[in-house]
Amino acid sequence: MEIIENFNYSCNNTKNNEVQEILNKSVEKVHKPSSESSSTIALNLNISEITDSLFLCSATSVHTSTLQALGVTCVINAAVELPDTPLPKTTTTYFRVNIQDSSTENIKDYFDIASDLIHE
């Protein structure tokens, strides 16, 4: 598992991609979640399918077998109070966003690296 804890990321090295645009866009409307894939329905978990290859879930849904069944190869953890995800080191990239759930935190600092990891 590739663990990315600290990074020195220059804005000049960023990639332009769909995920980066989504993260940087200011959303004013509430959108309906995308329809669940047959995989998430069959597993009956609290996992939201954002796009065909991007999922959002809580820590209670993070199980190695579930993530493998969905084909997850990269985990971005934004919950500093939780331990690292126990996933196979050879097949999973893991990135921890070390910020508190607070309006004073600047999450935008993590958008470029997170979107690049998602896009890979």
C-alpha cells in the first residue's frame, strides 16, 4: 500500500481533470445522489456511487472485502480520528487528509493531490 502522509505539491504541477473541476466548483444546489450500482445494492451498504469509479462512504462501510468487490484501488481518508484503512498494500493507494471537520480548516489545499490520485 502506498501511503501518502506529507506532501509538497506545487499548483504548477496539477492536472486538469473532471474530478479536480468537481472539487473546485462551488455547488449551490442540492443534487440527488447518482443511482446505486448493482454492486452497492447487492452489498446493501451505505456507499454512494458518485461516478462510475468514485464512491463515498462512512468508516462503518469500509471493509476489505467490500472495497475489493467494488474494485477500489485508492482510498482518501478525511477522518483524522480514524485509523488507516486495512487494505492490501500491493493493490491500494492510501492518502490521509489530516484536517479537522471544522469551518476554519482549508480543505482546498488538498483538492489538487486528491483529484490527481482519483484520476490515476
